[in-house]
Amino acid sequence: MTLVATQADHEAIPASIFRAYDIRGIAELQLSKDSVRLIGQAIGSEALDQNIATLLIGYDGRLSSPSLSIALIEGIRSSGCNVVSLGLIPTPLLYFAT
């Protein structure tokens, strides 16, 4: 298993969760709240580098989605980026919102 380097006080994030067009992993095993928060920081930093100041966040109906969404939002906001949380939302509607 290849690991992505992180700060020393954080757990390693498995590289296998990063796919061509998304991030997929098992909640609380490969995608902990801490790792999702770090991913949020990276996404927010990349958005700001591209002059995107606000991101829209939505999630699906899985039981882990609300808590992972909160961790993602915390990470994005810690980068200085704004977040609009759309909550539980179908993917096509999220695409329409953007």
C-alpha cells in the first residue's frame, strides 16, 4: 500500500483512495475525519491558487456522509476558502448548482 505523506501528527492517507475523477475509500477506515480534513485543506488551497474563493459541498445518503462533510468543510475553511453547504443532495443537482 502506497501512502501519501502528511504532517507528522496526522495519520497517513492511503494513496489508493485517490482515483482519476474522485476520492473513494471505506469510511472510518481509509477515510477518517482527520484525513478528510487534510484533504479539505488541500482542495481549498488548490481552489484559492486558481482564484476560486467559494466551493459548494453536498453529500449522499450514507450514514457517514454528514460527519465526513463537516470534516471536509472544516479543512476547506481552514485554507481560507469559503464553503456553501448544500447538505444531502442528488449529484445531478450539485452539478446544476455549480
